[in-house]
Amino acid sequence: MRRGQDVITQEKLNEIVANHGRWLRGEEGGCRAYLAGAYLAGANLTRANLAGAYLADANLTRANLTRANLAGANLADANLTDANLTGANLTRANLAGANLTGANLTDANLTGAYLTDANLTGAYLAGAYLTDANLDKKYYQVVRIGSRKGTTTYNATDDIVSCGCWNKYKGGTLNEFTARVESVYGEKGSEPNKPYYDEYMAAIDFFKKMKELSKK
């Protein structure tokens, strides 16, 4: 635990979330969640409604935020290392300077999120929505392709493709992804499928062009 951080018990946290819900609904007794600098490592915030909450500099390492509503929340400089944010709503959230190393952002909605100086090293972004997100690195997405009709994300800066559970959600380089598509959906692949193959190869061609443009 870092010096100066306030330890919040799960019981107290549940109470804060409940009062925040009342505040959002405009009910008597409601109070906006103010958890700046709080120590919430490993906390269970599954499906918690913390839209507009203040969580700047909070320690949320390994916290479970699956399907939590964090729309418009202030998470600047928060530590979200290895946090589970699967399906979380982070629309217009402030994640400037946040540490998202190893965080699971599968299917998370990051539309319009502010991610300047955020650390996304090793973060799982399969199916995550990054439309209008403010990012330091170049990300490109192709939606509704392949067998899952899902979203494939490419980090052109670091040359990392995220696509579903491929490589245990860790993704891989563009060359590795190309080889994967060939080995599965190509003519000599394990599950030959020309429509899926053509969709993924078209996405790969797009990513290659964007990678070249990002260098200019």
C-alpha cells in the first residue's frame, strides 16, 4: 500500500456505491462517490454504477470492475494494473496518466475516453470500443468481421493486434496475426472459410497501410 492512501473496506465501499446511486437518481441522502487516493486493490465493483465518480489516483490493482458503469468518471493517475474491466462503460472517462498495465478491457466501451499518458502495456483490448478516444498511440479498428462478427483492434505504434481470445487475449504482431488467419481460415487451414479469410485479410491490408502512414 502506498503511503497516504485511504483503505476502504468492501462493506464501506458497497455503502459508498449505494449512496452514489441515490445521488445519480437525485434521491435524498445521496452523495457523489469521492474515492480519490483510496486503496481499493482487489475490490469487487462488478456492475457498480459509478458514473461521474471521483477516483483519481485510486489504487484499483486487480479490482473486479466487470460491466461497471464508469461513464464520465475521473480515473486520472489511477492504478488499474491487472484490473478486470470486461464490458465496462468508460465513455468519456478521464484516464489520463492511468496505469492500465495488463488490464482486461475486453468489450469495454472507451468511446470519447481521455487516455493521454495512460499506460496500456499488455492490456487486453479485444472488442473494446475506442471511437473518439484520446490516445497517445495510433489505434485502428475493424468491426463486425470473422466468425464472431466482433471487433479487431490494431495498435500500430506497438504493432499489436487484438482479436477475441486469440493468444489468450494477449494478441500478437501483425505478422503473427496474418499467420494465424492463414492457419485457420486459409485454403490449407484447420477451418477453411473464404468469407472469413477475405474479411480478415482485408483488415490486415488496412492495418498495414495505417502502420506505414503512422510512421510519416
